[in-house]
Amino acid sequence: MRGRSKNTQCNAKIDIKIKLTTKDTKKKDKFVKDGLPAIIKINNDHNHNIRSAEALSFLKPSKECRTQFENYFNDGLGISESIKMHESKLELEYGINSDELANATINPKYRTIRHWYDVWKENNLGSSNDISVLQKLEEKKKYYEENGIIVRYSENPFAILVITSIMKRAHQLPFAKDIAFVDSTSSCDIQSHSVTFMLAPCGVGAVPLGIFITKGQSTVDYKAAFTLLKQSMPNGFNAQGFPKQFVIDDSEKQEKQRSKHSNQFGLNLKLIYADFTYYNLSGDGCGIRIMMYLKMIERFCSDYFIEF
């Protein structure tokens, strides 16, 4: 569906003519002599309302507005979250029912913000393909290290590990060696990458131990991700190197996997099932309820954390 056209065949126009300023013209034209060489003609005959909200929506966004949205993106907000944040600020400044909310100069349209985000993403995160993402990570590697952030990646199979300073501190908690919550969500971008969260319980709730980005949710993908964790945090999980228990999302498929593979590896590890939901940092109810196969967790535990 095409958007509304800005061309209404309006007769209104402004004509500006600049006269040549020379010694001869100054003698012949008193306006040029007085320093007024311009002739401005204004036709203010509009065929549309120029004081409506619709008219304001056709205005061009300002550079200051674009900079403000780029700051939202730098703070980790997506397109929808940035729009909500920006409109909330405008409502506080001008009022909920103000016509300024329709002013595209300070409140641009979604397609404009989408374009800004795509440009920002290309410049700061690279394109969506795996090679570009890894190149961008390599460029920012020194910055991450200076800020105490561990970022490791594997090219084949594709996997990325992120451990921030607070995650390092979480690994020192006494409970980190006992229980680890593991949950994943798939199709997080156009390349269908999967994001996996690992958390540990504490007195204020669950704290993150690490974040993994993988190509999918296969056994190979999880092995690559968890291998990066083992290599990066050899003394993780309160210096134990592995958690005693895993809490994963319950599902019918997991029950089938459990009955089929529960004794395959002879693990002395207890697996607990739970149904839990996470919320993103912006406060939106972005529930993530993902199923992880028991077989993948068992192989990870036996091959990468526990040596019998």
C-alpha cells in the first residue's frame, strides 16, 4: 500500500531573484545601492490546510532528531523501543494530545526511523551475514577487552560468546556451582540465529552467567558455544568449572528425549525442568519460552564440563 503523496498540485510558491551587484547597477537601482539586491515574491494561495496535523507530518526530520535516535540505538534500543521512548518524551514536553506529536521534524515516521536504524546497524554492527559480523567483532575486540568484556567466537560452526563484567562476578557466587538456568530463543534475526541465556540464582533473582549466539539449536551449535565458555572461564561456576544442576524449559519433546536418552551417558547430573520467562532490559514483556532438547544438554555436560 502506497503512502500519501506530498504533491497536491498546490499553487503556493516563493520566488527569489538576486540582482547583479556592480558599480553600474548601484547607480541605476536604489535598492541595490542600499544593499537590498533580492526580490522575493510569495504566493500564499494554498489548496490544503497548512495548520493541520497531516501537514506537519510531511515536514523533513531534523538532524538533531536523527542524532537523538542514533543515541537510542547506541543504548541498545531497537526501532519500536526507540519510538516509544521518543514519543514518551514528547508527550511529557508538549502534552498527550498536542499536534506536535504529528510533527515529522521532531517525531519522524516509522519508515524514516527504519532507514536510520539500517544505516546505523551497517556502520556499527556490519551486515547480517556471518562473515561481516565476525569482522566487526574483530574490529571492536580491543574496545571490549578495555572494558572488561569477554567476546569469543567460532567461525565453523558459527558461535559467539559474550561475558560482561557482571557475568564474571556472577560466576563467583556460591550458587553458581549448584544450578544453572539455560534457555534459548530462535529466529532472532533474518539469519535465524539463536540466542541462549545461562543464568544462576541469587538473593535478588537470576543473574546472567553468559550469552551465546549460534547458527541454530543443534548439538553441534551448542557444543561450539559451550566450548567457548569452558575455554574463556576455566574457573567459572565458583571455581568448580561446571554446574551440578541444569534447569531447562519443560516440553513434550524433552520428555520423549528424556525417556530415550536419560541413561545413555550415565551422568551423575540432575536435570530439572521448569517453565520460566525472561524480560528484556527495556521492561517490555518480551517472553522467551524456548525448548532445549535433553540430548543436547546431556552431551554438553558429558563432553565439555564433566570428566568421569
